[in-house]
Amino acid sequence: MAAESPRADESAWCRPLFEGTQLSMLVCDPVSQEILDVNDAILHLLGYTRDQMLSMRLPDLYARGGQERDDGLGPETCQLHSHVRRVAGADGNDHHAILQRTAIEYGGRDAVLVVLQDVTRHVEAEVQLRETQNELHRAQALAMIGNWIWDAASDSHVSTSPEGCRILGFRPEEAPVSTAEIYARIHPDDRALAEQARERALHDPGYKYDVEFRLIRPDGEVRWLHSVAEVRRDACGRAVKMLGLVQDVTERRRAEDNVRRLAYYDTVTGLPNMNLFESEVEDRLVQLRRGAGRGRSPARLACLIVDLVRFRDVNYALTHMYGDVLLALVADRLAAVIGQAGVVARCDSRFPIVLDGADEEEARRWAQHLLRALEAPFAVAGISYEIGARIGIAFAPLQGLDYHTLLRKADIALYQAAGMARNVAVYVAEDDPHTPDRLSLIGDFRAAIESGQIQLFCQPKVTMDGGEIVGAEALVRWVHPEKGCIGPETFMPLIEATDLIHLLTQHMLATAVTQCEAWRALGVRLPIAVNLSARDIAALSLSEHLRELLELHGSCAGLIGLEMTESSLMQNPAESIAELERLSGMGFKLYIDDFGTGYSSLSYLSRLPVDVIKIDHGFTMQMIEDGRAASIVKSTVHLAHDLGMRVVAEGVSNARIWDALQALGCDEAQGFYVAAPMPAAQLLDWARASPYRLLDEHACA
């Protein structure tokens, strides 16, 4: 092929070099830019045949869409210099090439020698590097992460990525930025932390620079930054550079703060919730368990629970939205009173409080401050609303050194306050019916009934004028195989709050009927009165149950008395009266027990179909020394007689009380002066040996 090419003047240029080199070369006319000659190297590079290229002009090789301007091949452009052009190959692929041009003499005429150096790989690598850098910058911007390089010699950030500049609040053209300039923007409260982390990283090879701090940007916005870095050292171990990353973590910190608020703070009141309250109390209890108390550490804690008594009225009347408004107002007042003396939290309509170092006297004083703070009315939905409160108090270490025990006992104190109709109560162990031992008893109670451990005891009642034994009150005792005889004061407070009370009542009624029938078989008629709870009366199926019980045993209602307290009847007076009328109509004798301790209306008392009033032992036992108690007893006897009722005095413990009651005209007596409670099976033996008379059995309706 080379032999067919026009022979160039070898004095002008070296033909062997043109044909034998691996450099891609062509010769073209400077005016028409027609290609006059090509070597094998350019044919191999571009993929054309020699004939194809000899039929082309130089501009035909330039790739379409290229942005390069064709400057022609005049003498001024044909000096020995380079141009980067995109050259189209025969296969349609473009090549990035450096075109070097020089004027030569070719076949006795002026020509231009064009040398093509393929730099496609270099250009593509450069483009890829540039794209990678751009992607890195975009990724950094999306992640809000920037990189930086600190130089020890100049004590400045000599290189910072665009995102790093944005995060730090500097423009790229302001680089390098000195360390002092950056630290001047760190929040004053965080500056020492950041400086210490940097100094330690520079001087301690084993320390990893990893720190979060707040930075105040030029516009005044405060942002949270997280910065990590690696220290480069010279051969002597001296720090020469730090290569680091900085990330804007403001949104993450805000999210964490929001999660913390949701996890540890009440959304309605802004007070700590029970999670945070438990943590605060436990931190204090740890100090107590370690024997703290000397110096400034508190030697004791007081745990208070403030309960809003009538809070539910607001929810029911004005919806929960306004209930939340009231809770927020209450929280503000309580927090204002406690201040820095302790921690106030919120749980439903209760506000647990822990006070550092408060003894009983001081805790009661705080409780009064809190109650006074809640006395002023609250404005809710345009209504001036007054709300009552009760406060229960327990102490550590006196009542416990763990959170749950302390809170439980403060809650029990709150329960005790309600039971005593007081605003404030301190936990008293003797009045606590909710001990673990008692709870375990409740768990065994159903099985105890089935196994016969729940037994019927009786305390007899006698007439004061004739000394006749006219009946007995049914009393329950738990004869435990391990703990012996357990009185009702141990388990009844818990039983009454559950459906087990119905089971106990049914058991006592059935046992009483069985015992009465057993006595009848011996020719003795001795009625037994069984106590009913408020929940028994509210069940409204009592009369039907008793009807079935009597039919089962073939007994009569006249042998069973039913004792109820004033307070149990007054919980639902209308329904109570209706149920009592049904029971009275069946022939049961009805008693009002513990008369004088409740708050029943005389108008209701006059409507109740009651046969007997029982005077509470608290009055009878004090009537000798206390004139007021004696007056109450006297008034009760006269009132009952005027209403056509008989009177039984409980708590008759000595002859003086007996004589005083007899002088007032009291009908019957019950108490230790007559007899102590005893197993029902022993009552007949006692009666036959006593100074009192038993009535013989006779027919009853």
C-alpha cells in the first residue's frame, strides 16, 4: 500500500518515519483540507480503509455535535501546537485525540501534516473522576457531610469540600480557614469540649477524635455538628495533618430530643412521665442504699401522690380535651410550689412527687402548700371550676428503699386518706391490707372455701330485760392449716373489692341456714344474722338466691337475719329500698349495722323496711366516759322505738355498759360481756352453761 502512495519530497519530511511509526498521521491540503495521504497507524485507529480516508476532508473526521470551532489550516494554525478534538471512527464511536499540526512540503506543494494522539482513555478517566467528585459532593450535600484537612504547620483548614464549607458557614473562596476562626463560631458552652477533643487527638495516638458540638452560623442559626478525624503523623510521631469529616446532625438531635420528650415527658402537662419519674427516684434511692446522707446528700426521701378527687367530672361534662386543659393548669401550680425541691410527674389524674430530704413534718407542710395551691378555682371552658385533692405520703428509707415499694405505700396512704375522709395521710403499716402475705391469702381464698377452712363463728345476742338468747351474728374466720385462725380484718378489705365477696356471702348464708337447721333438729330455734356488703346489695339478685337457698334446705326466712351498714344502703338508695322490700316480704329480719357511723338521711331511714338497728360498738364502749357518745346512744334507742324498731347494742364489754343500756331501754346486747365469738358448733354448749335462756323451737312461717 505504501508503494501506491504519492511520493513526498524526502527532503521535506521523512517518508519512512511516516509509514513506519505507530503514531497516527495524515497529510492534507491546507486550503481544501482534502486528505492527501494516511499511514497504517491512523487506519488502525479509526477503522477506515485507505480509499475511504483519501476521499475525505479533514473536517469529515470530526465528530458531529462537537463544540470545537474549525479554524482552518492557515499558516497561523499550522504551527507545531496541539488541539484536542473528537474524531469519529468508522464504527461510529468517537475518539478523543490531540491533533498536532505542522506545515510540510508534500509532492512539491504545500501541505499540512496532522498527527493524532488518542487520549480517549485519559479523557474518559478525567470525566469519570469529575463525575465521581460531583457525585461525592452531591452525596455529601444529601447526607450533610463534608470533609476537611487541617494542616499543623499553618494551623488551618487548608482544604474543605463544598459541603464542609456550607456546614461550617464559610465560602470555598475563603479557604484556608484558621482554627481560631472555626472555634470562634462554636457555641461557648461546647467550645471547651471541642478544644479538649482536638488537643487529645493530637497528643494521644490511641485517642479517636469523635465529638459533637453546636456551631453558631453567621446568620445566627445554631446547628449541631458531629466531627470525626484521623491524625497523620511524621516519622517522629508529631501530628502534621488531620483528615476529618463533619456532619450536620441537627435534625437527628431534634428527632432524638423529640423521642426523649415522648419517652420521658407527658405531652399534656410537659411534666416528667412515670418512666422519667422512676429514673429520678431510683437515682436518689441509689444514694440512700449506698449510705449517702452526709453533707449535701439527702438522708431520706418523701414520696407524695396528689390525687384529683373530682377530675372525672370535667372529662364527663366537658370532654377529655378540657380535662387535659385542667391537668395542664394543675401541673403548673404544683410545679411552681415544688420548684427545685423535688420532681413532679403526672400519671392520669395523679401527680407523684419526690421531695429530697423531707421528714414527716416537712412532708406534711409541703402537702398543705400543695393543697392551698389547688384551692383557687380553675377557669376551664369559661367555667370557674374547683377541684379537690388528696395526698398520700411514704418515706424512704423508713418504708422502703426501692421505687415500686415506695410508690405502692404512698398509694396505700392515699387509699387510707380516702377511707378516713382526710386530705393528707402518711402510710401506716398496721392499716395496710395489701401486704404480699395478705395477697397470697386472697389467691388461696376460693380453695379455702372449698376445703372448709372458711368457718362460721357466732356471737350470741341476748335480751336485756329477760336474759333470753334470741339469736347470733355470723362471723367469718379463716382456720388456716399453717397460719392458724385468721380474723376478717386481715382479708376482708381485699375480698370486698373483688367478686370473691359474693362467693363469701353465699358461703356464709348457706352455712348459716345449715347451722340453723341443725339446731332446729335439736329442738332449738336460734336465728343467725349474716352481714351483707354494699356489692352484695347492688347485685340485685340476692332475693332470688336466698329463695333458692331456702328451698334447697327446706328452711324458713325467719331463721336468717340480714345485716347491712348505712353506707352500703346509701350507695344506691332507690334500688336498695326496692331490694329490702323484696327481702322483708319474704320474711327475712333486716338489720342496720353500725348505726351512727354513716351519713344516711332520716327520710330514707323512715322508708326502709328495717326491723332492728344495731348501735356501733364505738359509741357503746365510750358511753360511760363520753357524754356525747351516751347522748347518741340514748337518741338512737328512742328514735328506733319511735319508728317501731328494736335496738341491739354492740360492744357491751362490761356490767357498767350493760346497766347503762338497760336503763335507756335498749332491747338486746351483744359483746364480750355476754360472750366472745365462738365456733357455731360450740354455741349450744356455751348456752346451756350460761346464765341466759334458750328458746325452744316452734313453727315458723
